[in-house]
Amino acid sequence: MTKKFLLILLTITCPVFAEEQKSRLVAWGEESLDNIQKSFLMPDHSLYFLEINTTAKQHPCWIWDASIQLQALCAAARIEPKKYLPMVNRYATALASYRTLNHNRAGFDVNPPPKSTDRYYDDNAWIAMAFLEAYQLTHDRRHLALGIDAYNFALSGEDEKLGGGIYWHEDRTDTKNTCSSGPTMIAALMLYKITGQPQYLQTAKRLYDWTRTHIQDDDGLVFDHITVPGGKVQGDKVSYNTGTLLKAACMLYQTTGEKKYLDEAERIAHASEGRFIRKSDGLIGGWGKLNVKLIEGFLSLQEVDHDPHWLELVGKCLAVLHTHRNAAGWYTLEWDASPPDLKQPVRLIDQSAPARAYWIAAEHGVMIDLIPTTVP
């Protein structure tokens, strides 16, 4: 009996086993979020510190870090709403403090003012996704309004140079980046689902087509950016850029029913598996704050192609990841690195990313008991 067949059999015929698997992942996600609440929360502001165990002056986390923390809370709230839904509401409301006006346009700064303005299109796309996820849970229109503000700011970074695409920073227009266009197309699809307004679907398709034409390589993976002017494709192929294109393809298939999107999602996923997953133990190497987006992509694909391979792949990665904590329960920047020393600085986003991964894996029925839980 193959492991894949056993996974299918246990999922269908053993609901108690499946519930035990979900409970374990929930416990891992809860462990991470509880650690964050105890050590990173700024209770007077309902915000979170950027890092702890540091001699530097503490300040609220960057808005990118905040997006993953809010999404981790949202994933937890879908499973345990009594505990986590109030946290989602408080944090989403508190993040309005990052909203600023510059060039007569609302958007979200890397940190709350007062400070000099420093706004990124990709940051706004990430936080737009998080606000929209919070709105889908809470139906609080304040969160929807903030999400639309962030989305509109991100989309304002698009122009006709090189046929489209979105810049990285509002005052530095020398590159158009995958990390800007990718999450913006996902936010557009979320807004289409929420509102039914066709312009959001049109925008998602336009950004998707531009990314595939201008930045995607022949192997299905995605480069980091393209230079303006010149149109030179540069940068590494990293997990989150490919992960967002994978998720967008899955969402476009769910929205339109057009098989071309599913076919492309399959191609991207298999290329990502070959490039980013460590063959020795199944762990995704490199920065966890990027890898969580690839995990989302794999799980989005499983929703539409129903192949348990993607669940097995994610389960194997997370089983090994959970062994990469230190004695205090903290994770390091790179998932394939040694756990951090107890005295070294610990950053919020490096804890929020595993938390998010565990909770969404629990949502999707990922099983880990069939996977070795020790690093070879």
C-alpha cells in the first residue's frame, strides 16, 4: 500500500485520526501565537514589536510583518473564533495607525507616523490581502475600507512602461517587482469575490498576464523584478513570488472555470517542488516569511485539483519545521537553519509565518503522522 493511498484512506475512513492530526497542527499554531502574545504585544497600542531580545530601540513591526501576523490571527480565528476573532478585530483596527497621506494619496507606511514617508507598493498589497481576510471573517466595513485603500495604493504603482506591472516603492521607480504585482492580483480577486465588481477580475487577469509575459521564466518559476527603463529581468527566483503566482492561478481557475489557469498552476507547483523543497527531508529552505506564501499556493492548488500529494508535501515540511524551534519556542529567519540562540534577537515575522502555516494546514486537513517528525 503506497503512502499516498494510505493518506487518502485515512482521510476518508478515519475521522478520529484526521481530527487528531488537525488538533496537533492547531496546538503548534496556538503555541506560536501564544508566544507572540506574551512577548511581542504592545498592549497600550494593540500593535506588536518588530523584534525582541534586542538592544535597539523597540518600535512597532513593519507593515509587511504586520500583514502576516494579521493573517495568522485570521487563520486561527476560522478554527477557534471565540479566542482569536477579537484579536483579529483589535489588530486590524489598530493597523489604521499606519495609514498616511502622501502625494494626495492614502496608503500604508512601513511604520506609523510621525516619521518621514516611506511607502512600498508591495507592502500595501500584502496588507490589503490581510485586511480583506479580516473583513471576510468580521464583516466589519472599516477593515474593508482599509483593504481598499491599501489595494488602491498598490494599484497606483502600475503604469504603461514595459506594458504594465507595478513598481516597488512610490518614490523609486527603477524596477517593477513580482512581489508588488503578485499580491495585488490576489487582493483584486478577493475584492471581486467580495463585491462582484468586474473591474477587479479584469485587473487580476491583466497583472497575471503581464507577470507571465515579462517576469516568469520558461520553467514556470518567477524572477524578482524587471528594470525600468531597459526591461532587463533580474533577481533570484524565490519562493513567495512563485507562490503568489501559483495561488493567483488557482483563484482564477476557481473564479472563471478556465482550465488554462489550472494547467498553469500545476506546472508552477511541480517546478516549485523541484526548486524549493529540500530532498533530504521535505523542508522548504530559505526565509520562512517567503515560504509561507508557497505553502498557501500548494494548499490552494489542492483545493482545486484534490491531489493529496500537496497535503503530503506540506505536512512533511511542517513536521520538520516544528523541530527547528529553540527551547523558548522561537524560529529563525531561515527554515533550514539551526534554531536561534536564546539570547539573539527574534523577529515577529519569523514567528508569524510558521503560525500561519500551521493554522492553514489544519484548515486544509494536512496530516503529519504519516511523515517522519525528526530531522535525518
